[in-house]
Amino acid sequence: MHYSQIPGFEGVYLEDSWVLQIIREANSLVFVVDLVLRESHPSYSSPTAGEQYCYRRAQVTFGSLRSLRWESGVSRAATDASGETDLGSFDEFRVRADGYALSGDFGSIVLAADAPIISFMTRPTQHEDAQ
């Protein structure tokens, strides 16, 4: 199943969203991202000057973490144009029968957890066009 079929993910585009941080907590895995919103998303606004997309800072949280296998990717995070750490984007974000499979520059993650939830952080982001 494609991630766009997960409730709350209908109006987002993960392939060009930027992973800024991954936080492993006792019972959850949290991705802090500059999330690309599609025009169909209720929080969409026109991209700011110099940006290709509407970006919003968000957390993607997998709660009730039951298992996690993480093979590291990049040994050193990049720094984006705004000076923030950038772990790349999502190459894969797939729902499997036994959980989720995610991959990108941050590595490959297979996990079993509750469905992910997107929560927006207080401020919109200023992210440079990656093209």
C-alpha cells in the first residue's frame, strides 16, 4: 500500500520532503521533516519565493513501536542552505503486512508500530529549492 493511503498522508509528498532528524524514543520513532504539502492539503499555501514546494515543519511519529531494524545510511549529514542538518529525503515509504519499510540517505528502516501520525510544528519552513 502506498503511504498516501494512510489517514493524514493524503495531501503530502514525501519523495521531496527533507528528513532533518530521526529520534528513537522508548516506544516510538519520530522523523522531524520539512514536509511537502500538495495543493489538496488543507494547510497548503503557495510556495515562497525561490521554493518549488509548500514546505511545513512536521513530525512523523510511529507510536507503540514493537520492532525496529535500522541499517544506517549516510555517515555524515549534509547541511542545507539554511544551515540545518539534512538527512536527505524518503526514497521509499511503504506499508507492509507486518509494518513499514522506509529508506533514503538516512538508511533503511523496517519497523512494526502503530500507523504513523503527522503533527505540524509551529512555524512554516524556509527551504531552498533542491533542484
